[in-house]
Amino acid sequence: MTSESSNPAGGIKLTDTAIIGRTMSEYSAMFSLAAHDMEGENILDFAAGCSSFCAEANAMGYKVTAADRIYGSNHETIESAFSRDMDVVMGQMPELMHMYRWDGPFKNLGDLIDQRKRAFSAFIRDFRAYGDLRYVHCRLPHTGFEDKRFTLCLISHFLFLYEHILDIRFHVDVLSEALRIASKEVRVFPLVNFKGRQASILSPVMEELNARGYYCHIRKTDYEFVKNGNEMLVVSTRV
Ligand SMILES: C[S@@+](CC[C@H](N)C(=O)[O-])C[C@H]1O[C@@H](n2cnc3c(N)ncnc32)[C@H](O)[C@@H]1O
């Protein structure tokens, strides 16, 4: 049996969002964010989880705040959720290698695991050092941030990817909240689901945002790990 046929539906199977995070180098590529793009911005990372973007960016002098529901837990609980989810996700990868590109951010499975662990170490160190200053507990779609508190909001590996558990209404509510608190724009990556296909809810979500007066467009980025997962959605207030 090939890995394709033993996994006919394709893609990683998860019943909840994974507690696994990405590095700043991945964020920069996913969101087409060069260093000069971040200067002077006040960035919010929505559903940031255990990504090291906030830690690394602040260490370089940029202004980044992270928001996630896991920040209501202590570091031991987050650590055990990370190791549980690494086992769940990485345990499925050998059967799914054909769905990913291994000439991009990762050379092989070992490299992927190492980078995820490195991201987690940098995150947890920063979380323990800066706690509430940088890591804000929230349960989306609601946050306690005031209007236009940030300039740019980034949403990585949360919306669209998990369309099998998060519905259209939730997507629109999360994006509307992001647009309330980010004065310039909201960027979302990726736009594919776990099967590597463009999320079926992408069009209805964009239509609803357009109807609410927001301007949506899709941009290609330089990041591609899941094959075909190389686009981001940019949403801003219509000018
Ligand atoms: C796959 S992780 C993505 C982490 C990070 N953005 C990245 O790409 O590295 C998804 C995150 O969504 C968070 N999450 C799921 N539902 C949430 C909710 N309702 N409110 C806030 N965070 C949520 C989870 O706790 C998890 O950290």
C-alpha cells in the first residue's frame, strides 16, 4: 500500500488546533515581511501559540505582541501540550511526505523537527521572562484590545487551514476583530486546508468581508512547505 492510498483523504488529521509554532524566518517568508517592513509597526500575532516570532522580533528591537488562548496556562502545561502535539503531528508525517516540499524551509523530517523544537525553546524562554507584557491571553474571536491598538495583525496556521473544525462565521468574526484592532491590515497564511487544497470557505469569507466594506486580495509569497500553500490573504479597510 502506498502512503497515498493508506491515507486516501490526505493530510494530517487533527481534532483541535496544534500547539506547535514557527520561527521568525518562517513568518518573514510567509507574510513577505522584510526587516524594513517591520520598522515602526506595532504588530499583533493572533493565535501565536508557541511560535518564536514574538520573541525573536522583540529581541531585534521590533514591536510585537502575541495573543493566544494557551497563554492562560502555565509553562509546564504548555510544554506538555507541545510535546503531545509534536508526537501527534510528526507521527503522521512519514506517510505524508509527498504532500510537502523538501527544497524550501526544511530539508527533511529531522530538520523540521529540529526547527519546531528550536522555535519552542525560544518561545518558552521569552514567555517565562516577559509573560503578560508580550503574551496576552485571549479566546478568539474576542479580545480586550482597544480599537486600532496595533498597525498590522498576522494570523498564521489557524484560519482556513482548520476549516474542518472552524466554521465561516468564526472566520469572519476573528477577521472582523483583527480589523477592529489593526489600523492598516490583516495578513493570513496559508489559504489551504490540511489536504493542500485551497480552503473551500475562502471565497464565502472574502465575500462577507467585502460586504462589510473591507478590501481583500490574495498575494503569492516565497514560503511553500505544504505543496501549493504559497499564498496569503491581505485584508484592509477599503480606501
Ligand atoms: C497551529 S497553532 C499556530 C501557531 C502560530 N501562529 C504559528 O503559525 O506558528 C494554532 C494556535 O491557535 C490557537 N487557538 C486555537 N483556538 C483559539 C482561540 N479560540 N483563541 C485563541 N487562540 C486559539 C491555539 O492555542 C494554537 O496555539
